[in-house]
Amino acid sequence: MQSLQVLYKENVSISVGSSVKIKGRPIMPFCMTPELQVDFFTETNEDSDIAFSLRVHFGKELVMNSRQGGKWGEEVRFTVMPFRDGQPLEVDISVLSDQYQVTANGANSYPFNHQVDPASVRMIQVWRDVSLTSVVITPREGCDQTPRCQGDPST
């Protein structure tokens, strides 16, 4: 299966009901502390506010936050993770009316309340120590757009 380029960036427009599904694999063993980071930027540059940031420290914890006016908010941390060393990963981020809901490997769900309006998101970035096989951005139901997909042969 073909891998996507990491650092992966895509200009987007998301809203309540949208979702982002990321598939891949850490590129090193957990003992080397690999990470996955997903950022939802409010503009198409990395200096802009971040409506949602997810950082997975494989084998340790999952951290979520937002950045407004150049200042990071209070981190939300979870230490229970279904990721297994050497195994594929799947992260599904759903945009709900009051929060982002992160589902990891179809098992555990992690909430993060909106700090910044999700409709302001203009760019998604996925990066760090992973090999990506697909990033699928699905607009809210009822939207006449088709899902935007990179690297997923099923769409």
C-alpha cells in the first residue's frame, strides 16, 4: 500500500458533522517514544490559531489542546490507549456540536470541548513519527460534497 507524505497538509473547510479518519503506523518501536500529531489550523499557515491539536505519545498518553492568540490552553490528557507496538493505527476525529470526539482504533473515545469554532478551520496537518496510508476528510451529512481522500483505494 502506498504511503502519504509526512508532513501531510490539506486545506479544508469543516463543520459540525464532519470527520477526519487517519490510518497509518508508527515508524519506530514504542520504546523510542514515537508520536503522532494532528492540528486543525484556523488559517492556511502554521502560525495561525489551532482549533484542535491531538498529540499521541505512543505507549504513554494522548494529549489534546488548542492555541489562541499564540497561547496554548489547558491540556486534556488520557493515559488509556488501544495502540499496540508495531500495529497499524486508526484515528477518527468527529466534529460534534460541542466537542471533538476522537476514536482510537475503533475502541476508546476521547472528548475535547470546542475552544475555537470548528467552522474556522482552514487547514489540517498530520505529522511526526508515522507512516500514513490514508487521510479521509468527510464533510457533514447532507453536504453535497464527496469525501476527500488521499491514499485510500476504497474511495
